[in-house]
Amino acid sequence: MTPKYIDVHVLQTLPYNNVNRDDLGSPKTLVYGGTPRTRVSSQAWKRPVRLMVEDQLGEPAARTRRVPGHVSERLQKRGWPKELADAAGRQILRSAGEKETGLKGEKDGSSAALFYLPISALDDLADLAAEHRDAIAAEAGKKKPDAVLPKDRLNELITERNASITLFGRMLAEIPGAGVDGNVQFAHAFTTHGTDPEIDFFTAVDDLNKADQHGSGHMNSAEFSAGVFYRYACLDIAGLTRGLAGDKVSGPSADDLEYAARLTGSFLAAFLSALPSGKQNSTAANSLPDLVYLAVRSDRPISLAPAFESPVRAEAEGWAVPSFRRLADHSTKIRRLWGTGGIVFDGYAGVEEKPLTGLGTATDSYPELISSAVRAAFPEVRA
């Protein structure tokens, strides 16, 4: 069986929190199985995962409309006059095909389109501008300067990719070849049970009140929630290796496979570890997953979210333990209905000491579980 996907299933308890709020400041919600749940959007959890992967692998990236400004800042640090450096930054958009692609610059020097590129590409763009300083200077004073940077080389730099771009993809329709299909499907997390957000009324004391002054200096209210969340993501490891191999007729090289394995391990570790930052200074909801189930599959991704379409009911031990059993029971039923022929490897680890059926091999720790899944996904790569 050829490994194609890794399904990541996580049950995680978040205590009193509001890590992802809506436009009114309330915890995000959804109705599932006719029951209101607390929800954390995929975007809110994906960003800290992405940043953690970049940090682990030392490959930072930036999503920004200020590419011209950042190039200008780099050139100014090299001693360029601000006016000339700004002109070089504007040349990035002009030479990339401003008229043909719609990469128009705004009045503040930013681009209308949002770029997503490695931080190292900003340095390379500054280097490219430095190579053509004289040509940039010759056009700098003109109302409509001509494009002077080599378009092919410029687009090559703008379309560079790194770890997180390879994982999560990139949408930039204005430049041919800039779009990158993502290899991660990332679900919105939701509580396995019904929730009712709670309102916290608070006041702030004015420390410099006079002796005869009483009352608060400020009062307000905020909403919070708590619960056991089901989190799911799928990594397309076949697509990942194809993307890294590029146009190679022979397919992915040994180095490609080794990098894909490192990238996979980093993503799995980050998915388990990262947390959204919303209201964390006032709640410190810094929990770890209670249960993690990984499945390397050769057929197709399978979410176990339907396990919680009927909300879990709290028992004497709370919501977590019944959620463990519900996930295991549903997985057992899916294995019976769908079969296990597509499972290359599956296993679980968690705080529950009692064995759970339907989740593959029990392991002692999350690092051990991740290592086992990566080895199964990339059997050609030696540990």
C-alpha cells in the first residue's frame, strides 16, 4: 500500500477561554446535531501552526501587501537615499507586470494584492534592485517610469516557496506560477458537547483616585467558554512529495523525501502544540491534547467529526472521558463499514490509561506516535 494521506484527530480540553472571537467579541459558535457548540475557526488555529513550523525549520515567511516598502527599508539600510529606495520598491510591482497582472500599487506604496513569500525572498529582491541601481535611478524621477528589472528573475523570486507555503498553499492569481496548491486540509474545531458561553463582568480600579473617590475607573463584560474540542486535519503526503519533486521525470529524490518527512513531522508536532492567542493573557488556556489519533492511509482522508453529531453528555468524570469513548466507538464502526485495507498505520496516545479500541496501536507519548506515523508515511527515509 502506498501512503497518501495522514489523518490527524485530536481531542483537547480548553478551560475557560476565548481563543477565537467573532466581530462582537463572543466565542465563535456553530450548531451541529441541533446543539449549539463553541467553535475555533481553522484560520485561527492554522496561523500559529504555520508560524511554529516556520520556526522549527528556520524558514520564516510573510503574508504582506508591503513588499515594496520592505525592499525599500532593506536598501535604505545599505545606504540608499529614501527616494531612490522607494523607487526601487515601486519597481517590484512595475516590473512584475503591473499593467498586465493588476499588481497595482496603493498610495501608501503597498500592493493591492497580498503577497505570501519567504522572508529570504525580500532580501533577494533587494539584491536584484541593487544590481540595477543605475537603471532604477534613471527612471526614478519620471511620472510613469518604465519597468527596468528583469521580469523572469523577478517573478522567480516572488514565486519562491518554503515549508509553510508548500504545506498550506498560496493564492496569487496575478502572477503565473505563483499559485501553490495546499497539501493540508484544516477543519474548524468544535466542542464535542453543547456549550453556553458565560459572561464575565469586570471592573478596573483607578489607582490614583483621591481618598474620597469611590467606584471603578472602568467596567465592562466579556464572554468566554470551555469544553472538549474535536480537531481534525489531513496532510496530503503524496501531493507534498509531488510538489517537492517538481518537474523531475524520475520523481522525488532522496533529498526530496527526506525533506518531506521532516516537514511532515514538524507539521504534526506543531498541530499538537500550537494554540490560538486570543485572550490568552487573561485566561492562560495553555492545555495540551488529551488524546491524539494518527492514521496513515492509502485510500482517502476520513474525518471522525460525525462521532459528535450527537452531543456527548457530561458524566461524573466530565466530558473528556466520554469523548474518548465516543471517538473510539465511532472509529470502530467506520473500520467495520469501510474496512481497514486503506490503513497503512494507525495509533494513538493520550492521558486515558484504559485501552481504547478502534484507534490502532497504543503508544506512550506524542513524539513516539509522530515518529511512528512519519516512518510509515515515508518508508524510504531512514530515521
